[in-house]
Amino acid sequence: GDGHRRGRDRRRRDPLEAREPAGEAVSRGRTDASGRFRLRGVARVRGLYVAASSAAFAPARTPALEWEGADGPAEIRLELGRGVVVAGLVRDPAGVPVAAARATVDLTGTWLGELHPAGLHVETDASGRFRLGPLGPGRYPVLVQHPRFRPRADPLEIPDGARFDEIPLDVVLTPGERLEGAVVDRAGNGIPAATVLAEQLVPGAAESPLAVARTSFDGSFVLESLAPGAITVRALAPGFLPGEVAETRVGGEPIRIELRRRFLVSGVVVAPGIEGADHGHHPGGEDHAEGLGRFTVRLEPTGDPDVPPVSETFHGDEGARFVLDGVADGSYRLEVVAVGYRPWRLEPFLPEEWTGRELSVRLDPGVALTGTVVSAADGQPVAGALVVRGRGLADFDPLSESAHERVLGYTDARGRFRVTGLDPSGAEVSIYHESLAPATLSGRGAGEEAVVRLAPGGRVIGTVLDEAGAPASGVQVVAEGPLLKSAESDPEGRFLLEGLAPGRYRLVRTDRPPTPGTPTVEIAAGETVEISLPVR
């Protein structure tokens, strides 16, 4: 291609880039003494364009390139205009120049923002002056910040065909309000060298700028560049979880941000093989030896509502390892759950007591439960029924990420199942099927075989309507009650919820927030109910 400036003057060593539509550069190069360039290794990407920039000229780009045969697009010609430089002066209300203020031209929403995601920025000199650019035509917010003054954003507009080389910008900064505080641990000890951030709204700014401070040796800090109003202040420190104080008033009483220590919990899980269990990995229920597959390590806080739970799923064979990072100090119930094994628990679990130590978890396969699931209507075997740990399915969703923590296995083509991981004192499981009513098994011990008869489930047939009363397609409808079921409306707005246990259900359409008038239905055993779901 050929890159030159207006007036036919050739430019030497101007940088060029071929970029994808998302802004990722795929090739870079520079013009030679005659203004020509060649970019090599450019993939055929739809929307690809070439951009050029030079210190003395406004950046330019081509439209999306059109590929012609095997040789790529025809020769590219880029013309660089002189552009406009922002010549700024930053002063305080008394007219005194403000040195070391940071001026940023926000390029969000322009193609230049792909080249400079953080914008163009520069600091003022000792006389409070700065120069930014050159820039092409457009409207740009210019944000000016200083640690002792309130941030200010001014709109800057450069018209098409501008015939001037620079545009003046006079910025007067107002002294900022102060906010004092301290960052401490749970024992009240100050945390030094913590980073304190306050996000504030600035009229005209595309994004909310941050006021930043560091805590001193005793954990105290001062933020001085704040505008009046309510803000949220956050604190970060190595070895601690982030903390915050929300909606605090600038200029009010000193605030206190308490951080919890952060721990890493690691361990190894040992799981002996299980003979003959069918947990969904081996269709047909054939005998096999199976080690540990997917397992979940969960920490549930006990006694402190401010401590968040921690849960993560891991994959591995026998002797699998796990690592949980970012665990807050506190008291927990530790639980390891894996298909085919009894849940392993440790309570109380205190992370600080395990610093530098590794947990060793040995899972117990417990007892096995064998049975057959048939239809109560005709006695035919039911394939694909889920065997779920425990009773109560009101919050069980077979499609959720956490379903594997409760699903022990499923029935084969003959309706048979064999699952392990049950308590020796008596198995308690539920049988779940998409179109038949569920059933519960309890009080069975090792060696006992069960026959489970699933009755016909209740059904809800309905139509989802939009604001005009016309059928609405693609709307998810959720039934909340003794079971959790969901269905999506078809092009005619129709939906079907089946396999419902008897009881009262709340029908929620997920395209609208729940309202006090959300409809409910009462389902008897095997009953079918029809309903319309209008917009309320």
C-alpha cells in the first residue's frame, strides 16, 4: 500500500497495523522512505482493516478490506490529515497552574478506542499545560484528575474539515473533599500498604474515575480528590479478601473497612473402587470397578452470615487433589461429595488451623441399593429415571451445575439400577422421571432389592401471551412447588409441564419479574390443568 499525508509529502517510518474488527492486531509494519508498506502473514478475516498513525498527524484507517482472489485486496491507499492537537491549561480557582494533573482523552465508542483502550493521556507540566493528539474529527470527553482536586470532564468537539491545528481547553479544578478512614483486620489491627479505591460519578465522563490512596503503617488513609455525595469505598491488601463500605458520605465521620484474612485450603481425596455400581458412566448396569470421577468440595459457613460459602467441583482419578483459594477466616462445615460415595464431613473446620497442612479425605462407598423402576399404569420398566440422594425434590434441577451432587445413578433399559454411597443405617433416595410422578424409598438396608412403581404425573398445559394478548414464543415457564419443573413455549406460545407430583405450584414466566399476582395451580394425582399466562 501507499501511505502519505495531504499535500503529497511522503512519510518515513509511519507505523501501520492490520486489525480484526474486535481491535486485535494481526500484523504490524512501517512505511519506507517512499511511504510504501507491505504487511505479511495477514489472515483472511472478515472485517479486517488497516490503520496508520504518525506523531504529527491524526490516525487513519481503511474501510473493511475486500479480498480479491488469492493475492488479497487491491493496493491500499491511506491519507493522513494533520488533525487537531488539544492545547490545555489546568488551573485552580485562584488561577494557579496545577502541575502533574493527568489529562485523558476518552476514545470509547470510536475505532481509535480499539487502538488505545485506556485512551490518550498525558500529565501537565510545571506551568499546568498539556498537549494531546493530534485527533481527527469527533466528539471526545477529556477527563482531568489530580490527587488533591475533584475530577472534571469537559466535552471536546472537532468538526469535520477543521481548518485549525490546535484547540484550546481551559480547565479549572475545584479542591476535593476529604474522606478519612482505616483498614483493619478482624482483631482491629491496622493493615499497612492496603490499596483504597473510591469510585465516583463525574458528569460528562464515559466511565467513573477512581480516587486511590494507600494506607500508612497504622492502616489509616485519606482520600482527597472526592466530589460531594455518597460513594462506595473498597480496600485491597495481600493476604486478605477485598472489603468495602457502601454508600458512605464524603466529608462525614471517618470510616472503618474490615478485611478478612484469605487462606488456601488444599487436600487429597482417596476413593476405593466400587464394584458393580451404575452411576451413569457405564450404561447397561454392567459390573465394573470405578474410582473417583467428578467430586465437589464445599465449605458452608457456620454462625457468621457475612462469610461467603465456597464450593468448587474437581475432576480426577483415585488420589485426586483439590485446592480452594480465597477462603475467608471463620468457622465452616467442610463437605466432600462424589457420586457413589457417602458425603465426607468435617465440622468445625477452621482454615487458619490448616495453614501449611494438607487435608486427607478418604471416601466411603457405604452400602449399595438395587432395584427396578416400573410404571404403575402398565408395569413396564422405566428407563432413564434418576436415582437422587435424599427426599424432597422442591429445589432439585437435573440440568443445574450442582445436580451431580445428588444424582446417584439412573435406570437402564430394563428399569434396573444399582447405586452406592448410602448410609448403612438405611437408604433414603428419590426416583425422578421427566413425565412420571416421583417416588421415595427409605428404610432399606444392604442386600435388599426394591421395586418402585411410578404413578402418572400431573400436567400443566398452557399458553404464554404477550402485552397485546398474542402468543409469545421462547418464554421459559417454571413451576415451583413440590417439584421444580420448567418448559419453553413453542411458536404458538404453548408449553407443557409434566411429571408433577400432587400439590400447589406457582407458575413463573422468566421474561418478567415475579409479581404478587403470579398464578398458582393445584395439581391432583395424574390431573391435567390448562392455563393462560398473560402479562400482568
